[in-house]
Amino acid sequence: MLSKEIRSHFPILNQEINGYPLVYLDSGATSQKPVQVIEAIKKYYEFENSNVHRGVHTLGNRATESYEGAREKVRKFINARSTQEVIFTRGTTTSLNTVAQSYGRANVKEGDEIVITHMEHHSNIIPWQQLAKETGATLKYIDLEEDGTLSLDQVRSTITDKTKIVSIVYVSNVLGTMNPIKEITQIAHEHGAIMVVDGAQAAPHLKLDVQNLDCDFLAFSGHKMCGPTGIGVLYGKKELLEVMEPIEFGGEMIDFVGLYESTWKELPWKFEGGTPIIAGAIGLAAAIDFLEEIGLDEIEKHEHELAALAMEKMSTIEGLSIYGPVDPSKRAGIVTFNLNDVHPHDVATVLDMNGIAVRAGHHCAQPLMKWLQCTATARASFYLYNTEEDIDRLVAGLRTAKEYFNDVF
Ligand SMILES: Cc1ncc(COP(=O)(O)O)c(C=O)c1O
């Protein structure tokens, strides 16, 4: 387990909620921010704030250096070949929509197939539904195994030579399942399809290496990995991005503008129309420094241990069902559950009364809820600042909820 001292970097955790010390178990929705990130953003606004790429003045140069420095930091973080392959976006949702609208519209036609799975977040479903509707392509789903994992046999039998795009979540935000992305990428490539990875729940927790995975695109969000909201990343292979058209047009992304025709800047800027998310990128760079200092391998190990412990302790509560892989080594630090027939919103409300923050609802994964045959679940998601004591508080809170709703059992 990581040192408890890590908590001291997160000012927000040092408070009481409803008379109890806060236990934050909703990092899957958004993570908390360490003081290092808050300070980096503050420093930018206090000493560097200016627009980038345009200024001949000192502040403009400072802001540009910090913004482009953040891009280099992201490049190293995911081991991309070049900063031209790193595009700053608003988040995973925008990154995935960019691929669907730019690459998708140019390369998918009637009769083609787009392959996703039943465990996708809405952000990795709807852009493909829209693309399929526009182009006449077929959207296909890879079936899940009973424990909420993917089998490579199912992957092989779903992807065909008609498949043009495979888009799969690396770590499920509901089941916690970690998918074999490298192997799936290989299968997609054997059929001439490209591989898009939704890395929203992976980037905060695992060491990512896009060259090793060989994926064609990877999307993730800064706010789930200790960075600020409003910044995300689209990684794409240079040879693909180079021939893709931008989807947003305006300032910053142009080379020359005439009355009737314009040309675009080179990569990555042609995909960054308008004033970029400068403070967001700087905050993300500070978050990467923070995570790397602790070590992504250490963070992943810590979360595996917490998830295993949580599953062990939670399974002693009669009537509590946990969804997703039973084997903790197949899942990240996410435990989704239901307590008998009590609505998860009610469970989450009782937990909140005890100072414990969990999420309840469909987790932006309604097709997965259908697959699980429930309308909603509660979810505890762990991050580097969570401790064994947090799990004990969760289990005690769940026992309180169970007593509270005793009547309905
Ligand atoms: C797996 C997954 N994909 C995509 C998203 C969307 O991320 P964002 O809202 O930051 O664009 C989320 C957010 O919860 C997620 O968990």
C-alpha cells in the first residue's frame, strides 16, 4: 500500500462531511486535485497568463513555452513518438467524437462495420451510433463473458474484414474490467481495422505506452488523473492524423485564410481551433509530474490491493452483490455493487450521511445496465489517496444502510 502521507497533498480531503471525516470513493467520476496542481494553475494565472503562439511579448512566450512543455510531458507519459501526435481536447468525449467525425466520416461507408462492446461508456457508444446512422455502417457489439470480461474468442468472432473501426474501453468505469487492448489491437489490425482506445479510466491508474499497444487512437481526460476539468488528450498516429480533416474551424488552427479558401496549420495545431485550454494543459502537466513521482506501477498495485480488500470485506455483508470480475487481478480499483433491493441512490444517501462519497446511477453506461439486468448500481472507486481505513468506513456505512432499510429486506 502507498503511504498515507499522500492524502496530505489533497486539501479537499481534510474536511468533515455531515460530521464525519470525508471518505472520497468517487474518483472514477473525477479525482481530487493535489496542491501541486492547484499551485501550478495559480502560478500560471499570476505570472504567465497570456494567449499562446501569437505574442512577441514575454508573457506570450512564457505561456507558449508552458503550454507546449505540457504537450511534451503528455508525449512522454504515453510514450508517443512525437508531440505532433498529442492533441489537447476538452476530454475523452471530445477526443472520441473527433475520431468519429474526422476519421470516421472519411473512411467508413455503407456496409462497413464498427465494433464496440457492451461495457462502453456513453461517450464511446453514441459517436459510433451517429457515425453508423450517417454512413449506413453497422454497429456491432462484442458479447461479454458472464463475469464481465472480454474473451479473445468473442473478439475474433465479431471483428471481420468489413470492420473499419474497433473502439474499446481499456478499463470499464462500471465493472473495473481491464481489457487486453494489445491483443485486441492486433486482431483489429489483422482485419485492416483501426483500434481506438477509451483510456479515461486507464490513464489515471496504469502505465500507458501507445507504441507498445500499437493502438491508432487513445482518448483520456485530465480531471480523472489529478488534473483540472476541461482538458483532455487525443493521441493519434501521425500518419492517420496527417490526412484527417479538422472538425473545428477558426482561429489558431489556420495557416492562411483567403476570402473563399483557407489552409490549416501542421499537426497538432490543426485540431486545436480557438484559444486553447492553456491553464488546463499546465495543470495536467503538473498532475503528470505528481503521478510519476509516486510511480504509476505503485499506484496500480495500491488500487489492486484496495479493490481486493474491499471485495473481501464487502462480500461478508449478506445481500450485497458485486458486479464484474471475481478475480481482483482482472480489475482496477472500481467496485460496483447493489445491496438487496435497496435503490443505490438510497444506499449512497445513507453513506453520504456518514461522510462517504460513492456514485449511484447508471454511470453513463445504460447498455451495460441492461446487460447486468438492473437499472442502476452503486460504485466505489479508489485512487492513490484511499486507505484501508476508507474501506472499513465504507463497509461500516453499508452495514448501517442495511440496518436502516431493514424493513425492505
Ligand atoms: C470509461 C469512460 N469513458 C469516457 C468517459 C467520459 O469522460 P469525460 O466526461 O471526461 O469526457 C468516462 C467518464 O466517466 C469514462 O469513465
